[in-house]
Amino acid sequence: MPPRTPTMAYICHTCLRTLHLRLPHPSIPLRKLTTTTTTTPDFETGTFRKDLKSTLKSEHKSRQSLKHSAFPPAYTITCGLEIHAQLNSPQKLFSRSDTSISAPPNSHIAPFDAALPGSQPRFNKSALLPAIRAAVALGCRVNAVSRFDRKHYFYWDQPAGYQITQFYSALGNDGCVVLYAHDTPLVGSGGNGGEGVKVGIRQVQLEQDTGKTIASANVSLVDLNRVGAGLIEIITDPFDLPGVEFASAVVKKLQATLRAVEACVVGMEWGGLRADVNVSIRPKGTDALGQRCEIKNLSSLKLVEEAITAEVARQVGILENGGVVESETRGWDVEKGTTKRLRGKEGEVDYRYMPDPDLGPVVIAPGVVESVKNGLPPLPDEVLAQLTGVGYHLSVKDAQTLMMWDEGEARVIPYYKDVVEKVTTALGPAAQKQKKGKEIGKIVGNWLIHELGGTLTTRTLSWSQNPLSPTTLASLLTHLLTNRITSATAKSLLSTLASPSPSETRTIEQIIEQENLAIKPLSEEELEGIVRRTVASDDDGGRSAGVLAQIRALEGGDGAGKGREKKRKGLASFFVGKVMKELAGRVKAERVEGAVEKVLKEVV
């Protein structure tokens, strides 16, 4: 049988429409992740489990003991990142096997994934769309034609003995990611103000993933489910580090950008994003970069920081002892808190790169990239600017909290915007001229994050289990902002609504009316009368009379200055509390305080 001729992968507007029809969302195709709980294999017992537990404890101990310290002032530290992110595709890059993060081991393998003789790759176009979204979001030039190459090296979780990647002709080039002060305080230390610090992205390339090895002292287990899953590899230009947290901030910003456009939805916490970090040092004032070493497969931001800190210390020690830093590929030793040599650093010759003979070029038709660009949602910096700008006025901290909650399928930001819109509409134009009308976004944000968020946390409910609809929360806040209920009443109602009874069908308005929770329309004369009766009461065992006597003593000259004023205010709050309790919190505290102060001036 003659060999199969490689087929060119051509993607056009018809491909976009076809893929959109097959996948859940018309604008951005999403992957369905398998999250089935698996049973523990028989081999995961005894010594294996003991070794695994020991490793986890050692890892935790090393992380707790490793402290970040400032870089040695005599050296400039340079870093380069290679980020491997799993594409948001329902199937693998060159086979029809499903992608999964928690399926039983070795249950999602096609013949090509296992490198069975005679099996050949077939490019999956659905994996190309999220890769294009990633390249566009990172500001790359997306190439109309890109090609696949074989990168040869042997490892037991890579059955073919080579990895299919894009080395000579990548999908995208010449992008960047920009870090601002809200990403890391280290940006401000460089004197860049609001301009930010740009980190160049050399290229974004398609790549197939390898398998997963689970190693212990006695046995190594291989899971091939991940083999062939579609990745993008993001290769940055070298950049100088003002501090170790800057590198982790770059990784975090890249991950947030990829998630925002739903190019890669599985983060570092699930193993869907891994970082290789290249570190080199050189004496201050030297232009030429030092010899770099690569630390492989760092699976969290914390590990990125720890590995860089340890590697810098190692290289400084070598240079200051008169040695020479060798080009190496290193790994992270969780037990010792140091990097360890894996092998000498391979170059292009060692990997024996060659064009893959079984795969044709990937050709993107004119207009496809522009179509993808027009369909992208706002990027994280755009969302932050919107939430902190006119219309919402959130603080950067609160806006970032909403953005963090909004990752995945939580949809917190649309909920927040919906509540703001409903409250604004309910208050009407007159309220917009008042100070509180201009701060509706802040007020809603505060209640959503601190009050509703705190209530859900107390009840161990996730955001997806939030029982309050935007309409309900908007109604509650509208009653508060129009002075129909007090803040204490609103918080009590929120707590009640967060634990609804199945038989409870009343609206906010009905609950307030039927339980007499509305602020009482008391005149000033009526309120002052209640305060006079409270101050003169003798039904509390003489406590009111005693407090009044102390206030008279202060007015008579005991004590002086700020101390006397503070003590008098504390004594007056006793009567404020009694009045508020009698009125069941249905009068605003500010009015009660004013009335108490007025009555005390009369009777003291």
C-alpha cells in the first residue's frame, strides 16, 4: 500500500460555522470536562500510599520553610518563560479521543496516542480555534501558514519517541503581555507609572501533550490519557526580574488572558497549565546575558517563585566561588527545596527537529483571524477598567475579587452588572443627582462581595448555589437606599433569604410589610419623646440613672479635652442602643443619635 499523502489543514469561514453548530456556544466553543470520581486502584496501597503521603508532607514543609529574599544587589536576574497550556477542545490534537482531566487512567487512548504501528495523525480543526483566540488575545501576528515538526527525545510517557510541535513555522509570533501596578507592585518600582511593563512573546505554537508519570520510591506508573491533548506553548522573550513575584505575575496574567477568551479553561490547579522557567544571572552593568538553566514542569505560581529563588541562589554561589554555570535542564526537588540536574541542556541538534512527514501545513483563509478577533470577549485589563471606571466606580481590589470569582462558569460580573442596572432604574433620575446615586456601583459591589459573599461562605455555598436572584438583591438594596429599611434590617433580610424555606414565596416587599420591618415614619417630636422616656426610665435597675449621673459629672468638669469627649460619646451610646432596641432597628441610627444628643443637652 503506498504511503498516505499528508493532507493540508485548511480552515475557513465555513469551518467556523460548522464548528459553532456542533459545540455548545455559538461564539466560543467550550470543552466538556470529565469530572467522574475514580476508584482507587489496587496498586495504590501499602508502601506506595505511604511514600505518596510522605512526599506530600515534605512538599508542604519545604514550601512553608522557603522564604523569599531580595535578589543579590550585585547581579541582574533574567528570566524567560515557556508556558504550556491545554487547549479548550473536546478532542485531542491528532486523534478523536476525548480530552479529560480526571478520567480513569489509560481510558482515553486512540491507536495514534499509543503510537501503535501503522497509526497516523489527523489534525483536529476544533483545536485550532482556541489556539487562534489565544494568539490574537496575546497580540500576536497569526501566520496564514504554519507547519508541524517532530521534536525527538525518549521518555516512557511519550510512546512515539518524538513530540509533534511547531518549531520552524509557528502559529503566531511577536506578541506581548503588559503588566500594570494592579498586577504586581513591582511594576511601580520601575518608575513606569501607568504605562506598565511589556514582556514580549516570541511565538505561540501548537503542540501535543505528553503522558503523565506518577513516580514513587518503588514503582513508576504511566497514564497515557494526556498524550496527544492539544497544547499551545507560549515562549516569552527574556526579561529582567525586579523581584521574584514579577515572574509569577507574568504567568498569572497569561493564565487570566487565556481563560478570558476561553482558549484554555483548565488552570494550574488542574494541571492544565505548566511553566518551564529559564533563569540566568549576570553582574550589574553587563550587557551580555549569563548562561541560562531551565527548570521544568512547575505546576503552580508558588513553585515558580520558589524555583527561581533557589536557582538564583545556586548560580550566585557558583560564580562567587569561581565556578562556571553550565547549561542544564533542571527539576524542582520538593523535599530539599532546591533545583536538581536532570540532563545537559539540549539544543536544536539534540532534538533532531524535522518536518513531520505525515502532516500537511495549516492554512488559515483570509478574514478568519479578523472574524475571531471581532468575536472575542473583553480582556482582563478591559474588564478591570470598566469596573473601576464611570458607571461602577469599584476599587481595584473589589473589581479583581469579582473577576476572580467570575472565572469559569460563575458569571459573577454579569450578575453584578444586572443588579446595578436594576437598582439604578428603580431609583430613577432624581437619585443620580445625589451622592449615593453616583456610588450605586460601589454600594452594590460592597454588598455582593462582603455581605452576600460572606453569607454564602458561612453557609458553605458556592456562587453557583446562590439563592438570591439579581432581582431579589436589587429590590433589597433599593429599599435600603430609599430609606425604607435600615442597614441592620437589610443584613437580617439577606441572611434569611440566603437560607430560604421551601414554603417561602413572599417577595421582599411582602416580607417587609407583613413583618413590620419598614422604617417608622416618626416625627422629630415623637422620636425625642421616646428618647426622653428612655433617659428617665427606672425599669433597668438604675442603669439609666447611673449613666446620666456620669454624663452630668463630665459636664461638671471631671476629665478634660478629647478624653472627656470620647467618654461622653460612649456613655451617650448607651441610650442610643436602648432606643434602637425599643424601635427594633426601624429608625436610622443617625436620627436616634441626633435626638439623644439634643435631649441630653436639655436634661444635663
